[in-house]
Amino acid sequence: MLQKTAGTAIYWHSRLNPVGGISNVLLDGALADTIDPSVGFTNINQTAVPAILFARSGLSDETHTIKIGYVGIGSLGGSYVESYYFE
């Protein structure tokens, strides 16, 4: 869980990854998106690519909470979630 103070946007920096698992993104307690970072890959030996997996702008300028939670196996069988940073 991350609490972000002041600001009107949030970004989850991670990777598109053939062995990534599916995650739910909750923003202020509500489901904002479900992410499978392995979509588009055809085999697990392909190279992961840095990417912004979730972005939301137009938020009110107050404290917001984002939670990223693993919910299942990705399309190529991956089972983990990774994060580089949030901004």
C-alpha cells in the first residue's frame, strides 16, 4: 500500500513481463484496474520491458491510497508482481 499526498496523478512504474502475474489495482479502496503484464508476449523467454502499468490523472489534490495485489497466474503462467516505483 502506498499513500500519496498532494498531487492529482499517480503512476505505477514496473515492467511488461512474460512471467508476471495478474494484479488488481485499488485506488482509494475501489477497484481501478486489473493488470496482466504478460499480455502480448508469446513465450516466457522474451525480454521484459520497463513500462507504466497503471496511470490515473485528474485526481483531487488530497491524499490518495493505491494498493496493488496479486490475484492470479498471468497469461503465460507467471506468478509474481513487481514494482519499480510510484510517482
